[in-house]
Amino acid sequence: MIDLRDLQRELLARHGPLGWWWPGEEPFEIALGAVLVQRSRWEQAAAALAALADAGLRKPAPLAAAEEERVRELVRAAGFPRTKPRRVQALATWWAARAVRAADLPDEALRRELLGVEGIGEETADAISLYCFRRPAFLCDEYARRALAARGAEVPGSYRAFARAIRPALAVAGFSVPELAELHGLIVEEGKLRGARGAAAPRP
């Protein structure tokens, strides 16, 4: 079993402290970024976020009520023009209706709700849980996969299997939520240094 505290110390020594790593001033903005960056570069997602802000549509209710064609034009920079407009509006609709109440749900119940929103898969659900709702979550993304495999850990092929396999190491490490956020950032910085690619890599 990999020692995640050792991994954290190693990466912290190499990259320095990152703090609360994912960019964004408000939880909904962070969640939007997590959807927009799927299969895209952060620069593309950031451009789409800026366009939504300029149009007054970076809040849940106005975005949910906007014409899909308008949203399509605004988020075009993030790619996938047939699916991403629908997905950001699905997120906005859920957020406007459920986010306040969902904040009181247990961790697994919150994650299940997020997974029920169109376009939110397991990695995005974990990112939103961690960075928007401050729930303990470890992002089992490609950066984490490569970082752990490079240190001799056996990493299962699927996201869900990886998440199950890492649970004992996480339990032993006993990270706080801020530590999990920083560890994710450190793993991504390490992956970028080593040339890996992943879906949730917000910083340039």
C-alpha cells in the first residue's frame, strides 16, 4: 500500500505549497470550470467562463434560463459545442434548485446527486465535491494514476476500481479536506512536469 503522506511530502518539497489549488472565486464558478475543462485545456475553459461572465450568465439561475443557442456561442471556446452547452445548463439548473439543500447531504448522497446531473462523471463529481462543497475526495484522474504507478503502486484501469483501491491508503493518511485539495494540485503539477495529461488540470 502506497504511503500517501510520503507522496505529499515528496511533492511538497518539489513544488512548494499550493494551498486551495483550483481557481475560482465562487463554488458555482468552480463547478462550471470543472465541466468546461472536460476533454479541453484550461485556457479554453477559462475563455468560456470569461464569456459567460461578460454576458451576465455566470450565475446559476440566469444560465439555466438562457437560450441554448446563446450559451453555445459563449462556451464555444471550450469545444464540444453540441454537448457542453447542455451540460453547463444542466449543472446550472441543478445548482439553482438543489445546491443549498445538497450542502447538508452526507458525502455519498451528495456525490450521487452530482452523478445524476447530465455530463457529470465520477472525476467531475469528485472535483465539485472537494472544491465546491469541501467534502473529502481524492481525484483518481490520469495524473494520480501516473504518479502512483511511477512509485510502484498497482493502479486499476477504471476510475471506480482505482477509487476503491486507494481507500485504505487514504484512511491511513487521514488527510483533511484542504490537504486533499493541495495533494490534488501537487499531483497535477507533478504530472505536468512529467508530461502527463488529465481532464481536470485548471492551472496553466
